[in-house]
Amino acid sequence: MKVLGSEIEINTKEENEIINITAEVEDIILKSELKDGIVSIFVGGSTGAITTMEFEPGLIEDVPAALERMAPANGKYQHHLRWNDGNGHSHVKAAIMGPGITVPFRNCQPTLGTWQKIVFIELDVKPRNRKIIVQLIGE
């Protein structure tokens, strides 16, 4: 059993930006020379999220709209009142979504569904430089 690590660096432009990172994760798995195992994809920070979804225009609009209904930007957030940074809703959305996922891989390929993609969602109110940690365990 081996444990290997890598990173994906991305620069986001705006709040609610959804970035498909599936190809980068697949490339990391292929270069690892591991055939079977699990890959953990994690973003450090408390205003970004990693999940899977069908990466198509309708859902790219629907997901941020659904998150806005759960934690509206114009709501009252103690975090914002304490730090005056305007991103209390970003922290709440990230806590709901979660910072990472684990995906099994077989024959050097993640076992994703037909339309399922691995995505990073920027939830902060400003552009950010993000490092996504990719950790593989397998053989």
C-alpha cells in the first residue's frame, strides 16, 4: 500500500465560480502509477468547497441559487458583524458543502458516474488563490 500526495493550484475570479477539476485529478491518478485505491480531494480554507455534480450550464446556475436560498448574502451573520468582511454567508455555505470528498479509483480511473465531475466551488466574496490537496492511497 502506498500513500502519495499532490496539489492542484487554481486562481478563482468570483464568488460562486464552479471549476471542473476532474481532468487534473485523473492526471494525478495516472501519474501516480497506482492502479486501485482511493483519492481524497480537499481544499484548505473555510470558504471553498469540493463536491461532485453534473457539470452543465443548468446546474452551474442552480447550485449557487440553491446555496443562496440556504444562506442568503444579505442575511445577518455574526461572523460578518465580528470581522466586517462581508463573507459570513460564504462560511456557512462552505460548512454545508464541505471541504473535500473521497473517490475510489480502479484501473487508474476514478469511479465516477457517466456525467459526474469533481468540482471546486469558490464561495468567498473575492478572488482567491487556492491549493487543493490530492492524496492517494492504493497499490
